[in-house]
Amino acid sequence: MGEPDRQELLTALTTEHFTLQGARAQTASESASRASLYIFSVSSTLIALGFLGQGSQSGQTFEVFTLIVLPTLYLLGVLTFIRVVECGAEDYRYGVAINRIRNYYKRIAGDEARLFLLSGHDDGRGVFGNAAVPSEGRRQYFSFASVVALINSVIGGSTCAVALSVVLDASLGVASGAGGALGLLSLILLLRHASRLLQKRAGSTEVIFPSPDDA
């Protein structure tokens, strides 16, 4: 095949750029919606537990309800976390594609490429740098997924503490300590899962226009 028509290629890339921007907006919206729904569920559950604790004649009703609803809430949090992380990985892939198209724009612009503020490099530094993020690693800890992981780990630890207190009649100190340890372990495992998924996605994406070493 011969050289593609430059004007037709530019039109196709412009259309693709618009489509990718829409896809990125959709992933961001889905992440926000899922995280908001989860946090709303947590708030509603805590309010219900508060009313039940005040209105229950015996602590048994409160304990049974707690041991049913908290594990369910934790499972909802895990599912929400996994999907939000997947949305983040999809967003990164879209960012790579957009940066490649922007690189072509900048090559067309020649000396006027300085008018483009955002990077046209398709590696991690180029994609995350467009979001004004100091480093690639920092982004993970300020995402919707990390918020969900933190709240969900607290719920998991609380579930463990209540279960130990009710089932094994453990003391408050022992139950709290075990719950805190389990919550911390849950947080570490969830964040490690997110890190592995993002690194796998970044590693599987071919870098065509890497950032210069002095960037």
C-alpha cells in the first residue's frame, strides 16, 4: 500500500481522539458512580446500625444484624474496588492512545508544537504527567479505588472484631487488635492487587514514543 492521504489520516485521528476522550469520560463517570454508590451503602448501613443499637431491647438482635450486613458490605466493597481499578486501567490505555495521536499533531505542527501543553509521549511518565501528577506511583493512592479500599478494609476489620467478640467472647482489646490487623492486611492486599493490574496493563502496552530521559 502507498502512503496514506495526510488529510484523511488527520480526519481519522481527530475522530479517534474524540472517541477516546468520550471513553475516558465514561470510565471516570463509572468510577465515581460506583464509589459513590458504595459509600452511600456504607452510610446507610451505619445509620441503620445506629438506630438498631438504640432501639433493640437485647444486644443479640444488633449482633446478628451486624454479622449479616457487614460481611455483605465488605463483599460489595471488594467488587466495587475491582471494577474501579479496572476502570483506571482502561483509562490509562485510553490515555496512551490519545498521547500517540497528540504526538502526530505535534509533528504536523513543527515549530509550533510548543503551543501544545500536554505531552505526546505514550509511556507512564507521559500519560500521568498530563494529569500534573508528580510520579506514577502517587496516582494510585489518590484514586477512587484507594478510597474504597481504605473504607472497605475498616469494614472488614470491624466485622472480624465483632465476630470474635460475639462468637468467641474475646475481650475488647483482643478483638480490636485482631480486627485492626485484618483490616491492615486487607488494605495491603487490595492495593497490591491494584498495583499488579496497573503494572501488567502498562507492561503489556508497547511504548512507541517514550519520554526523553531529561524530561
